[in-house]
Amino acid sequence: MNISVVIPLYNEEDSLKELYDWIVRVMEANRFSFEVVFVDDGSTDRSWEVICELAKEDDRAKAIHFRRNHGKSAGLNVGFDAAEGDVVITMDADLQDSPDEIPGLYTMITEEGYDLVSGWKKKRHDPLSKTIPTKFYNWATRKISKIKLHDFNCGLKAYKREVVKNVDVHGEMHRYIPFLAKNAGFVKIGEKVVQHQARKYGHTKFGLNRFINGPLDLLTLAFISKFSKRPMHFFGLYGTLMFIIGFLVTAYLGIDKLVAMSVGNKARLVAENPWFYIALTTMILGTQLFLAGFLAEIVVRTSSKQTRYTVDQRLNFNH
């Protein structure tokens, strides 16, 4: 099969039939063998009934249903597991992503050798309240991930089959799939300018919380990508430094008092000096950081057998 189109959706009953017919026209015009995997993320409207009808009428449509809303990342993760095509295309269900872009994305994967191609909605039909934070978010993600993309959060993306089978999309990490792919060893990542259409039906499902959750997820991913296999290098380093600094300050206070007493001067109690409590707190925090790194190291080592590694090739693996 050439292409699997994965479409996570939530309360998009008005657009689904129109979107599917559009995808079918594009696929048949280009003679692609394909499937469309709809993942209903616990919709409360008739979305599930609509995609069930599509699946009954055409066996190229597949329908997956969540009992409750789990988020876009969960929908993509389940859709990736179900996808069988050589190239996997993701798009949103609100008709803002154009299926006419599919042939170009497919060509970039199959003929130009990209592992992942992300759409870039260069001209957007969104208010400034959304475009300005998006520009800042994309700039920060470029700096941290070292991936030169203009629009990380574009729902229209194309992947080699191997990519979607080797990335784990959870939480709200759908914004950072290129980053996840890079961490899994898929480094040929490109982008394609795509058409952004104004929303035809319904309204956006993403609120202001994305401006808080997005940066937090990015920081989490940046930390995990760098220290997930060696947490002691982070926690142990800073924990040791903090403990040493606190110990030296405490030692200085103690020695200073002993010197003062040796020459007959009256010295106040060490416990009356505010620096003593700062040093003591620093030592305690340093010890806790060191223990956190030690425990994290044990967890990493004991769970290493469950870690998913990207195996590119196997030769003479018959016994």
C-alpha cells in the first residue's frame, strides 16, 4: 500500500464526508493505493456515526473510537499503530489542511529520501493572538531541537513508515514529532510550503492552555533527549556542586569562629549567622539532587530492556 492517511478528530461531523471525498479524488487521480484511518477522540457529536458510515461504504476507510477524549497525541499514536502504508500522511479533520498537498509530500518521501516532511503554512488564516505566540514557539523549538523547520505544529506531515513505528507520541508531544523522530535517529527532516485554508465548519478545539503546556513539554523533551540515558550526569553534577559549596561555606564559618576564639575574641554562635542556614539548605538540596540522579540511574538501567531502539538493518539474522 502506498499511503496511509491518519486523521485524529474531535467533534468534526460537518467536515468529515467532504474531507474523505476530497482525499479519495486526489488518491484516485494519482493512482495511489491508500487507506484513511480516522481516530475519533471521544467526540460528543455524530462524528463516530459519520466515519462508521464511510467505513461501511468504502473498505479503504478505517474507524477507531476512544470512549473519552484523550488528546491529539493519543489519536496519532493509535493511528500510527494501525497504519499499513509505506508513507504515512497526517492531517487535521477541519479542512484547514488540503489533501491536494499529498502527492507532493509523497514524492519528497519516496523520491527525495526524506524521513519526515513537515508542512509549512507560510500564509496563515489565523488571528494575531494565535500567529504571534506560534512564531515565538517555533523559534524556541528550532533553537532547542536544532531542526530547521518553520512550523513544527502543522498537522499536515508525511513520514516514512519506519518513523511512525519507532516514535512514541504521548501526553501532548504531537507538537514535537520532528524532535522525537530526530532523537530516534531519523535525521533527514524537511518541510514543504502548504496551503492553509480558513476553517469552514465548527471552531478550534485548542485553548490558551497550549501556550503553557507547549513550552513545558518542550523543556521536558529537551531534558529527556539529553539526559534520559545518563540522568546522573545532570543531577549528580549539580547535586555534588551544591553540596561542596554548602560544605565549604559551613567549614569557613566554623574555622572563622575557632580562629576568633583562639585569639581571645568573642565570636557569635555559628547558628546565629544567616549564611549557616543558606549553606545548610544548599547541602540538603545537593544531597537530594544526588539521590534523585542515583535513583533515576537505577530506573534507567532496570528498564533498559523495555527501551525502544531504532534498528535500521539486519543482515544474516537467520539464527
